[in-house]
Amino acid sequence: MLVDSLIDSARYDLFDQASTSEYHARFRRDGVCVLPGFLGRDAVEILRRECDRLAPLAHRSSTTASPYLAPIEESFPEGHPRRVVSASSVEVVAYDLFPADSPLRRLYESDSLLDFVRRCLGLQDLHRYADPLGALNLAIMRDGDCLGWHFDMADFVVSIAIQSSEGGGEFENAKQIRSAQDECYPDVAEVLSGGRLDRVFTEPMTPGTLMLFDGRWSLHRVTTIRGPVPRYVALLAYDSEPGTDSSETLKLSRYGRLPAGVPTKDIDS
């Protein structure tokens, strides 16, 4: 399938400089740029059926960590954000399980989309991940699954919403609640305890939406899924540096395995 047939080109011209400049301005201002209807309705249905076929191949993981994706730091006082436990559960299909003719894979491997994302992010260079498992993922969340409040460790995340759950599954975001100069622990603590609702926004992740997100500075979560319909989101991994790979520890946690030829016995626990 041609990539051009997946994207709603009447609404989103990948080569229009004025539009990408506007998207970049949004991303810089808010740390997030949401492009609803980026994929056409027929394309969403094609990708949804593909996700149904891929879903049985997913690896399930459940984790607990602080919102900083790190172990609990007991040197901080009780109630401090770095002592809060954040639980998450999700299933993930790794990149190497997508067949060569996968529409999602072709979309991710498209040079046109790569350059569009680069300009939206305002970068001079952008490269696909070298990670044979993590370059492209399908994240699946089922009844009872959630992603707890957390900050990302990557500079940006590119995602495409494909299917919404019947209930829950909302992407809640406290935009740019911290900065490189100030962790803003009091504000973060209030959000974690259910306060500061003025800081929390629900980003509209309707099927077909492309989202560019800088989660390093924005506290965010996905609320608990309710009902039998799984939530499908494709995660497209890029970096400003070539050759970016994830750690072997992360691969084992997220996919339950390493790429072929890499022995697990050498991995630190």
C-alpha cells in the first residue's frame, strides 16, 4: 500500500512549509502538537485490522516506578514526587514482528513522513531508531490497563492513534509542568495527589490522530482502560542523532527478549 493513500493529503500537505512552521510553533509553545485526522478514515480501518492481526504477538509488561521512570528515592521525604509509586501495564508488538508489506511499517519507513516530522519538530536532522525491536511499536492497552503519571526520558515521542477503547484510555497531560531549571516539585506533587486540575489537559487522541509530544517536561498518563475493545497506538521512534538504540535492559522489560543473536546471559539484571 502506498503511504500517500494513508495520509489525508487534502488536509495535511507534507510538503507545505507554512503548515509545518505552524505545527512547529505549536510544539515549541505547548510541548505538544496534535494533528487530528492525519490519516484518512479508510486508512484508519486498514490499520485497525492490521493491529488486530498483530495483537496476538504482543508482549505484556507491568511495571512500578516513580514518575521519573526510576526507582523510588527514599532519601526524599514521604509524599515527595520522587517517592510516589506509579504503576503501568501495556502490551507491545516489536518492530521486527511487522511484516515487510505492513502499512504501518511503510508509513514509518517513509522518507516523506520522516522529513515532515523533522520540520514539525524544528530539527536540522532526524533519523529513525536503529533499534530492531523499538524503532516502531504497537502499544495495546486492554481492560484494566493504564499508564501511570510519568515524565518521558526521550526528547520527543511521535504517535498515531488507531483505535480507542470503549471507556477510559484518555491521554491526560500537565503541559510543561517542569523545566531544566526548576523541577517544580510542589506543582508535580499536587497533580499526583489529584489537585491542580487547571494544569491537566486531555489531549484529543481520536483514531487517525498524529501527535508530536515532548514528554520530558510534561507530566502525563493514560487513564485506566474500560471495556473489551483494546486501545491501539503506534509509536514511531526517531532521534536527532543516527544509530540510536535502546538499552538491553529496556528491551528485556518491554519485549521480553533481545534481537536474534544477542545472548541474554550477558545482561545485567
